[in-house]
Amino acid sequence: MVVVTQINLSGETPDPALTPRNNYFNQNPPNELPRTYSPLGELPDLLQAQARRLQRVRMLAIVDEEISQNKTRVAKHQVAIERRDQLKAHVDCLRNKNLDAEASAAIADIEFDPTEIDLQISEHSLNLIEAEKDALVAGKVIQALTTKGGELSKRRIQAAQAMSNATRDWLLALHSHRVNAVRQKLHELGGDMAAILAIEEHIELHHHDPKYCLRFAEALGKALRHDSPLRPTWFGIDRASIFPGFSAAKAALESDMSAEDGQ
């Protein structure tokens, strides 16, 4: 057996009652479960983490709505530019048509009357002048909206990252609470296991199988790492004498049997 001796460099003799191990066992005898359950550490505020995540979700939704509205405004002003381009193409088409008709008349050596086409060109040209003005204004607006769209994209990246961080924090908080709830249930289960063990270790059953309790505790102890937060104090115990809660369960069983025998 290897004995580990604690070396105190200060030269002072440590108070055994103040050492963490002795402190724990002074409050909780080696074969007893802690009287009250306590979590491994301070649990994070689950409601606060959830509220922060919902806030980040709403902020991201607001940015997405602004991006959608910005795109709608760009599309609205893009119509003016498309109308200008269509009118310009139509006027160019009429002018080319006029030139082709004039050339055909010259080749045929006949008189060409451009009045009808000129009227159409004049009418559409007036519309084109107005469309050019609208398109210039639309171009300025689209340029500003495009700049705003770039800023919104950056804001969305930041909002999405903030939401991701808040979601992670909420999940970690939720995980801590769920793990703690399971630890508490396993801790409480130890009392029931100790009651079973007290029956199995009774002199009338001591040499009989099955020994469910110790086998169960030993199997779970092998299956779960020692540093797992889910591991309660009774996992891995292979002897009744050191099983948490065994002494109390044994005393309770003897008390019940004595009461029945007295009746």
C-alpha cells in the first residue's frame, strides 16, 4: 500500500479538521450519503440565458426585416431604370426603322414621307427625357440603398454571431440544469440502493444470490468516468461497509424487523 504524505512547507502543523477531505467526512461519514444534496457548483441563471437568447433572436429578425425592406426599395427604383432602358431601345428602333424606310425609298427612287415615324419618335423622345430624369434619381437612391445594404449585411453577421453565442450559452445553462437534475435523482437513488443492499446483506440472505445492488453499482462505476458530473458517490462501490447510506439503511431495516417482532 502506498502512503501519500502531505508536505507542509510553512512549517506549521495543519489542522486535520480544516483539510477538505476531513471536512467532508466530518459532515458526511464515509458510509453515509450527504444529508442534503448540493450541486457541483453555482448553476447559471437559466431564465436569464433564455431571455438573452430570445432578445438576440428578435434583433436578428429585425435586421432581416430591414434587409428585406431595403431589397424591396431597390427593386422599386430599379423599375425606373428598366423603363428608361426600354424607352431608349424603342426610340432607337424607331430611328433605325426610319432610316431603313428612307434608304429603301431612295433606292426605289420614290418619295419618302417620314411624318408618321417622326411623330412617334418625338412622342417617345419626350417620354424618354422624363424617364432619364427618373432613372438618374433612381440611380442615386439605389446607390444609397446599396451602401445601406452592405452595412445591414455586416450588422446581420454580428447579430447572427451574437445569437449563436447566446444560443450556446443558453444550451450550456440548460445542460447544467439537466445534468444537475439527473445527479440529484441519482443521489436520491443511492438511498433506495442502500435499502436494497441492507436487505441483501442481512445474515439470512448474506450467502444467497442475487446481489443486485453491489453488482449494479460496480457495473455503473466501470461504465462512467470518475470525473463525470453524473457520477454519484455510490457508483463503483464493491463493499457494503463503505456503501453510502448502508449503515442508516441497515439500522432502519433492523428497527422495522424489531417492531414487527414486538407485535
